[in-house]
Amino acid sequence: MTDDFLHLLYPSWRSLWSRKRGDRESGAFRQAVIFTLGILFWAGTFYLCYRVLSYFQGVEVIGTVLAVKLLSMLTVVFFSLLVFSNIVTALSAFYLSDELVLLHALPVSPDAIYLAKFVETLIGSSWMIVLFGLPVFGAYGVVYKASWTYYGAVLLGFVPLLVIAAAVGIICTMGLVRLFPARKTKEILLLLAVLFLVSLYLLFRFLQPERLFDAADRNRLLHFLAAVTPPSSAYLPSHWFKECLVPLLFARPGTPLFHFLLLASTAMASLTIGIWVEKRFYMDGWMRSQEAGETRIAVPAWIHRAADFLSRPFAAQARAVVQKDIRLFLRDTTQWTQLLLLAALVVVYLYNFRVLDLKQVPLATVYLQNLLAFLNTGLAGFVTAAVAIRFVFPAVSVEGRAFWLVRSAPISMARLVWSKFWMYLVPLLVLSESLVILSNWFLSVSGLMMGLSIFTMAFLTAGIVGLGIGLGAVYPRFFVENVAKIATGYGAILYMILAMGFVALTVFLEAWPVNAIFTSTFAGIEMHASRWALVIGSLALTAILSLGVCLFPVYWGIRRLEAREP
Amino acid sequence: MIELREVTKRYRDLTAVNRLSLHVGRGEVFGFLGPNGAGKTTTIKMIAGLMRPTEGSILVGGIDVAVDPMRAKALMGFIPDRPFLYEKLTGEELLRFVGGLYRVEGRRLDQRVDELFELFGLKDFRHEWIEGYSHGMRQRLVMSAAILHHPDVVIVDEPMVGLDPQGARLVKSIFREQCTRGKTVFMSTHTLGVAEEVCDRIGIIHKGELIALGTKEELQQQAKGDADRLESIFLQLTGGEGMTRVVEHLKS
């Protein structure tokens, strides 16, 4: 069985190796960008943890208690994330992967397949969580000046923790597939996860946590945190992992070796239980997964009719593309979950302005209102960019493997790309303008500021959409099965950086004219003609920048698609 | 109707198609044969405007595909070897989408869609999502899409893959019927029986070069005359006699 197991892992290793080699060949710039972003994220995580822990360290009496509580919470969160990630990955690895048909037809024992898939699931679902968990544990070590034994314990303890999380995740998956067909389980899980996140996010926001950070209440908060019991139990592997580290970190008495052995023995037991569950349930579940289709969401016919009506202004070819894209969008369940997240984001965004109490701030309220409204334009720009990366950037990639149909038809790539541009510009413009108009209304800003925000937002949105459609065409991912994954590639990262840079630059360009207008308005001084000329010049520059950011990537994308060969 | 002039396609060090010249006339069904990796699909994709030749030119209906691809594509209908489609559209929505791309609209499109669903036996599935279609049904749907706008030229890559006997018969008769209407069919296939039965002329490509061209009888002469079936002619011309020996050995 060991030979079979190792042999079954061979394709995964080879694919990984080939992909790495492909990455090396795909250009140093791309690699440098990804590497730099990774390092920045690592450094950012480390710095944040370092600051928080240093602050805790400075708090008398309860400082260490706080650090231990935080560690306890972190390990629980890590373990939960790992289990959930394993459930999702195991669904693909054990039930939905195309290679399974071939594997099950081979004269290989199911146990060997189970173990190979176990390793695949474990690595696939854990590497990122571990990678970004390391700076957190590193920060603990640095702040509390831990010895090398601590770092060794982190690395050694992680191994059984990962094995347990993978085994628990896989067993949960097998149980879920007993209840629902695999394809439906995937969608149910995704929807549940998103609903959970959205509710948590909304709940947290509506509790108005900013009140806790009132200076008078800060002490109370720390004591509250120290008194609160994290959702941990002595029977949870995350607790054993924490107990391996605490004595080595804080020079407290403890039994790290005992807890490590608990972890290690449970890991081995969970593997054995996993094999037992596999023998009882796996094949039956896999066979059933071959039979069931994906869930269909019945979109009411009037939505399609409305979409068809809205696409009427387009010429025949563009209309065909727009109508097809709207139908595909409405029928894709992954897009629905993303829409839920978007809705939560918008609600919280507007709620923030609704609860903003400017009267408490000892500054001229009118000035502050307008300053906030100006900054809000930039913030709404960031939100629009975040939405665009999910929906606009994948617009070309969603053609998928059926792209040949468009390529062989007498429709130019320019018409295809521009059709998509207009299709996404309209809803995004509605969204972004609604954000600024409503939030400005909550802030009761002046008419001039409202006008300026609407003007800026229109150009920002055009730039963001053009950049998204264009870069999406330059870096299309036609072979990605899940639409949500399109927004995680190199092109998407580059898009996000450029879009953020564009929004920041626009805010920077408008800062001076806005300041000039409002300073003179509030001081009651007439602005000189030369200053007006500069103000108009700055605004014109903003418009030109937006048009450039919109047009250049679109044309680049069109050229790249035209030159692309299947 | 289709003219290839000294067409070459190179991928870095590999020459997939080498100085290929060919003329296919109006109302002709042309079979393009060759072993795996011979350059058939590359040639077909170049004719369909999905790839550009490294050298040479391709004319469809007198229009250079590289110079005026939109006009050239409007004359063609393309059927690929693997029918990837938009899984979450219904069959009817797909045909309406294709109609829009070829500017077939209104009542003309309604009529044509009804006609094609009837002809290809997909009437009962027109409102089903394509993800529920079998491979053969997809192939039929792709064929419907390819001839929806009454193209002058139909380019087909492996038309028989995944088709049941009824489907295969239907496709053969459709190709012949296209030909009687003065349309041109250019198809690559491995199914030599189909080529033998349907094609007016056959071209054999091997290692990127056209090694034989003509009617079945002309090919027979080129293959030194001792083979009577297209399969034997094909194996002789492409150096596949070794394969024949293997088959004989297995039989013994």
C-alpha cells in the first residue's frame, strides 16, 4: 500500500514542479511582484502582532494574561480555519476532481487513494494558513524573547495539529456527503460560510465597537478582555498546541511535552479513524456524487426580460454579448455569494456615515463635513475597486473554454471588450454614485461638494472599470473553473494595486483645488481668477488621468486578445 | 472558395505546417486527413481565423483572413473538435446568442432556430441548460450554431467524435446537402470511412506537409496502386505500414 500511496502522489508533485518551472519562465517581474506582496503582507502581519503584543507587555498585572488569552483565541481561530479549509478542499479532492474516475478504475486499494488524497488535502488547504500564521507566532517569540525551543515547538506542534485538522475536515466532508450530494454540499458550504461571515460582519459593526475605544472606557475594555474566557476547551487540539507554547514563552510552569504527545497521538488516532470512516462511507458517497447535478437558482423570468430590455440600446452583436453575460452571471451560484458580500459591504459603508457623530469633534463642523465628504470619494473609489476586482476583472475570463465561439464569429475583439465595458460601467456607476450621494447626504455637505463628488466618482468609476476590463483581457484565465478564483491571479493583484494607486492619485490631484475652494468659501473671500484657472486645471487633469486609465488598458487588452492563439 | 498560399506555421522551433498550398472549390466537400500531430487542427484554426500563419496567406471567398477577418468569418461556420460551450445557457439561448453575433435577428432567427432544433433532433432539449447535454447533443448543437447563418464555407474539425450512428448519418447527409447548395465543407477527420463516403477530394498532411491530394482514385495511384481502401492508402502514404504489421502480429 505504501508504494501505491507514494505513486499516487507522483502526479501532484510533478504538476507542482512543472508549475514552479512555468512560473520561473513566465517572467521575473511577475515573480517579483508576487514575492514583494507576500513579503509586505508577512511584514505587515508581523508588525501588527508585534505592536499589539508590545502594548500588552506594557500593561501592568494583566499584560501576560492578555497575551495568553490572545494566543488561546488565535489557536482556536487557526484550528477552525484549518478545519473549514480542509472540508472545502476535501470536497474537491475526494469527490469532485476529474482524476477520480481514473483513480477508482485502477487496481489500487481505496486506503492508498485515501492517504494520497489526505496528503493532497492537507497541503492544499493548510499551506497558506500556516505561512501567514508563522509571523504571528514569530512576533510572540520576539516580544517575549523566547528561546529556540519555542520556535522548534511551534514547527513541531504544527505538524500533528495540521494532521488532526485535515482528518477532522475530511471526516466532516464524508459525513456531509452522506446527507447531501457532493456538488450541492459545496454550494451549501459556500453559502453558509458567506452568510456566517456577513452576519458576523454586520453584527460586529452594528454593535458600534468604536464606543469601546472611548479613552475613558479603554481600561475597562482591557479588564473585560482579561476576564473573558475564549471559546477554548481542554479537549481541543488548539488548546494542546497552545499549552505546548505557553510554558516556553512566558516562563510559566507547564507540561509542553505531555501536550505535544497528546497532539501526536491524537493525530495518529485521527488518521486511523479517518481510514475507518473511508472504508464505511467513501465509495458510496463518491458514486452518488457522480449522479447529482449542481443546484439551479431559478431566476424570475421578469429579470431576464428586464435585462433584455436594458440591453436594447446596444447594436446586435453587443446586445447578444450583454444578454448572454447577464444570463450567465445570474445563473452562477458563486456570483450570488459574492453579491451577498457586496451587499453587506455597502450596508456597513453607509451605516458608518449614518452613525457618525460629528458634533462631538471640536472642529468646525461644516469644514469637517466637507473634508470627510472629499475623503469619502476616495473611500468609495476603493470600495468600487474592491467590487470591480470580483465582477469586472473576470468579465473576459468568464468566456471560459467557450471563447472559441466568439473568436470564430465575425465580432471584433474591440466590440466584445467595449460591450463588456458598458455592461459593467452602468451598474458600477449606479453603485459608486449611490455610495457618495447617500453618504454625502448623511453628512449634510454643501451643494458644491456634492457636485464635485459626483463628478469625481463618475471619472473614477470609468477608470476603474476600464482598467478592470482591460487588464482582465490582458491576463485572462479562461481555464479556471470557479469564477471567484479569477480574482486571485497575478493580473488581479496587479489590477488591485493599480486601481488603488489610481484612486489615491485622483484624491491627491484634487486635494489642492478642493482645499482652495473651501478655504476661500469659509473665509468668505472671493477666489482670484488665476486660482480658479489652477482649480479647473487640476480637475481637468483628474479627468484626463481617468480617461487615460480607462482607455489605455482597454486598448491593450483588445490587442492582446487579438494576438492570442488558442 | 478556400485558398491556402504557401502557408507556414511555426511554434518556436517546431514547424507545425510547412508551405501548405491548397485550393478547395465552391460546392466541394474536402477531407483533410493526417496522423496525430500532422498539423490538421493548426491548419483548420488558421482557416477559421483563430490563429495567424507565420508565413503565407489564406483566402476564403476571395477575402484574406488575416487582412479582413470579420468579413471572412462572416462567410464561415466553424465546428471545433471539442464542443466547449456556455454551460449555463439553454440550447435556444446559445443559438440566439450566435444569431446575434452573425447579425441574424427577428423572425428570421426565430424560424431558423426552430428549423435547426427540428433538424438535429434537439427540440425537446431546447430549454435545458447545456451542462445537462451529452457529448453527442453538444456536437449537434455546435453544428446547428455553425450553419445557423447559412455560411458559404463550413470548417469542421473531427465531426464524428461522440456522435451516435444516427447523428453520424445526419451529419454526413447535411454535409452532402450543403455541397449540393453550392456550399463548401472543409473537414479534418480520423474516420477514414466518412472521408471515403462523403468527400469529393482528400488531402493528406504529414509532418506539416501536404503529401497527397486528389480524389480517392488519384490517391490510389499515388499510393502505387495496390491499395483499394482509403485506410490502406492512408497508411502507405503516412508511413503507417508498421502499424499494419503490428495489427497482423497481434492477430497471429
